[in-house]
Amino acid sequence: MRSHINSLIFTTEKFPYASPGGRRICNLIESGVLNDKNSILVLITDYSQFEKIEYKFHKIKIFNFINKNKFNFVEKLLHYLPRIIRFYIFIFYLLNKYKINKIYLYSRIGIFTSFLALLSKIYKNQLIVDCTEWYRIDEIKGLFNKFCEVIHKHITIRLADKCFAIGFKMKQILLENFHNKDVNIIYPYPPMKIRNMINSLNKNQNLNLFNNKKLKTIFYAGSFKDSDDPIFLLNNILALSKEKKFKLIFISEDLKRNNLNSVIIDKVKKLKQSMLKDDFAIYGFLDDKNFFDKIMHSDILLLPRKNKGSSAFNQPMRLSEYAQFKKNILTSNVDEFYISEYDNVYIYNPSDSKSFQFKLKSLI
């Protein structure tokens, strides 16, 4: 007789804390939406250093994939095929050994999710797909990634018994594409470990040092991806630097390595030249402790968003984490929930320079 298991949790995120998606899963476990003690965790990842998983899963299985971004579609498929086959065999083994009530998916990689979706119907498991991002096919680079996205949307989500949406806009886009789908909104929230770290920093904050300094510090962390509207962001900060004095912190591994297009790099150089040396800083990848330390030394946290494409639907999960700090946050394209839930979130009209500069000036 097969043993009963509450759920199979599958993700391609860096679990538990090394990615926003991993942190979301932690929060779902801590809030009781997911169960760890009677669940099986299956990870597909491309990083080799794993954090300690503190949750008491019935079983944990990790498939380590080496990321080969430079491969073309056929090369990627051949490279990944043996690992994909091992994954398929392992899932068959689990579903035959255990009576699994539900399968929870946090991934958009269709070669895995669509397979699990089809099996969920054969084995009569409830299928839950967590949707925190939505991209048009033309927004996705690479034929392999486009293929994965197509079969994820047209097989996985279509077969889902329930979808979790990260916000109201995401729920709308799901219902527009999949009529009568059961969609529940679950807003992001940091897991307990992250909240405890932030609360400890907030308690130890030296108000005289950080809040009473003459110059305010503006903070941006990200990859200057298109959804962040980087040209708009840099143009407006550059214009503002000619009117106001402030300090600026950029945390971006891509920027640190000059792994961005020449237009962005050129604008950052102009911005750097317009400011005093001690008022401008660029950092690459930082662990949580050092990342949070930079936030503690900042006054205004930027989360820029475009008003089209994926950024019109996607809710920045980082926002819920930023909101735990006693800092002002300037962003756009977020649900009214965030404005009502947090008193430190300020909204500008996306792609509207006057709106952005007016809000930022007032915060400075």
C-alpha cells in the first residue's frame, strides 16, 4: 500500500533563501499554505553551493544542472536530455511509491512543468501552479526558452486545477488567458528568517547616523533589465543630479562587470562624472547581510517599472522585502494592496519624467 504524502513541491528556484522565488515558497510553508513535514521537495538548479534547508521534508531530491546559456536549442536539448530523463524516471518512481495529494509548481520551464501537469491528471493529483511572472514570447530570448514558455502556458497552466497569483494584475492576465480558472491571490511576504534579520537591523539602527545626515542616499538594486526602464531611470537621475545633491548606490552584478549595453554603461559613466566620488558607489553581487547593510545606509529605495510588457503585470517580490525596512520606496505599477498595507510606498506614473522627478525630489 502506498504511503500518503501531502504534496510534491517542485521548483527551479534557488531554495530556500537565495532567490525571491525560494523565499516565496518558504513563506507559503510558514503560513501553512504548503506543508513541509509531509511533503517531498524536488529541486532543479544550476548552482552548486546549497544553503542549509531547515524545513523537515519527508524527502529532498536535488538535480544539479550546469547553465549553458551559450548553447543553441539543439545543443541545450542534447546537453540536458540525460538529466531530463533522470528527472522523469524519478518522478515516475515517486508517483508510484507514494499517494501524493497535490503537486505544487514554482517554475516556468515547460520541459519539467508540462510533464508534471500531464502526470497529475493520470495519477489524479491536484495541480497548483504559482504564477509570479508573465512574459510574451517575443520578450524571451533563445529558442529553447521560448519553447519552454510555450508548453508551460499551453499545457501546464491550462491543466492546473488552481493557480496562485502574486497580485491582482497577475490574476487578471490569468483569467483573460484561461477563462474560469481557479485563481487565488497570495501576495509575497518575506520568510521568517529574512524578517528576523531585517527586524534586528531596524532595532539596531543608529537614527543620528542614518536619518539625520545632510545628504539623502538613493538605492537601486537590479540588472537594469528592460522591465526596469533603465534609460528612463538613468536619464531622470542624471537630470536630478544637476538640481539636487544626493548620494547614489547601485547594486548590479551586470553593471559591475560591464555586462550591459553600451547606452546604459555610457549613461552610468555620465552620472558618475556628475557626482562627487564619495557620493557614488557600484557593487556587484552581495549576500543578504551586506545587501541589507547597504539598504540601512540608504534613504530612498527605487523599484522602477515600465508600463508595458511583462512589467505591467509582474509584481516585484522585492517590494515586500523592502517594505520591512523603515525606508521610503519609490515604485510604479503595483496593486493598491501595497499602498494600503505599507505607509512607506510612493507611486509615480511610469514613463512620466515629471511624475518621477517630482516624487523623488519630495523624498530627497
